[in-house]
Amino acid sequence: MIHDPQHTIVETSVTGPNGLRLRFADGEVFEVDLAAVIRTHPALAALSDPAVFAGARVDVRGGYVVWEPDDLEIAADNLRNIAVEQAGGIGHERLLNWMAQHGLTQARAADAIGISRRMLNYYLSGAKPIPKTVWLACLGWASSAAA
């Protein structure tokens, strides 16, 4: 049973030395380049070897892409966030980080940018894409709060 289709990977294929094509249970397909992630996270250094990276597979529950040895994994929500950002969108982690940086609860954050708390939750969970206008509202609020 899939509880979180936007963060459940149903299929992956290797598209290059550090690239993956990911199909999620909600039907979305993303291409992601993990070269920068591999460079900046020492725990993933083994993935810089193309032979190791080529062994990418989805775990049984669809929550991770894993490699041998089994301790190499990247969670589906992180992969989707990276892919959205690389495609020019606004990833849900950016919104979470904005809230944390400014010490905002969900209620205060929703009020600050003029949306309902329910819509904010859709964005935070990744269930709905974050419109650029919402991110611009976050930046505008942060700018006015700092003044």
C-alpha cells in the first residue's frame, strides 16, 4: 500500500555516470544528476565509481534508491526535492528551511505569505508543487521582517 505517492519511487534507471531517471507513484517522472550530492556528502563517495552507481535500484517499499553495499541510499523525498530544484522548480525543503530560519510555525508561515495552512501543508509535504509566486512571497516577507 502506497501512503505517500509523491515520495514513493516505482522505477529507476541510470542515465549517466551520476544520473537517474525516477518514476514516482503519483505518475511524475524526473531526471536527476547526483554529481554535486556525491561530491558534498563523504558517505556517498563510493557512488563516484560508475560501476557502483550503475547498480542503483529501488528498495522494496519505494522509499529509497539503494546501492551495494546496502548502506548507500538516498531517500525518495530528497531525490524528488533535488530533481524539482534542478528542473527550475521550488523544492519543498526550501520552504521548510525558510520556516526554520525564521522560527515560523505552520500557522504563522501561512499567515505571513497569505495562504491557508492546508495549502501550506500540501506544499510542505510535496503533494503540490510550490508556485514561484509563493516563494517570492516568502522572500518578500523575509526582506520586510529583516528591515
